[in-house]
Amino acid sequence: MKPIKIITFIAFIASVASIISGLILDISYAQKLVGFGVVGLFLVVFPLFSYYRWKGKDIRDYMLTKENLDKMKANQKENKI
């Protein structure tokens, strides 16, 4: 496994564990546990996951440029026939 994938998985497990423990445990800082879990998901896990999935891909393939729109129109015409 790649290191970035392992780090993302560990951060995901830690964030989910923090959220669940904050919801289950009856301690004075339970709301902070839930908050840190949510912050961990959105500021650590999501960017790492996005980087891992988008690494090595060309962003222009996913943008609506004139060339891509022309390809889409051509594919629609071929599918209608």
C-alpha cells in the first residue's frame, strides 16, 4: 500500500473514533471530541483523499472546454443513431 493511502486511512479511523466516542461517552469534553473528529475529516482526511485520487490525472479532461463540449455533442449524435 502507498504511504498516503495508509495515512488517510489512519486519519479517517481516528476521526470517526473521535466522533463516536464523543457521542457515546458521558464526559465533560465530549462535544470537543465530536468537533475535533469533524475538523479532522474535513481538514485532513478529505484533502488527503482528494490528492490521492487526483494525483497523475489531467484536470483539463474534466473541464467544460470547447473541445470537450464538441466531443460530448458528437457522442450524443452517435448514440441517437
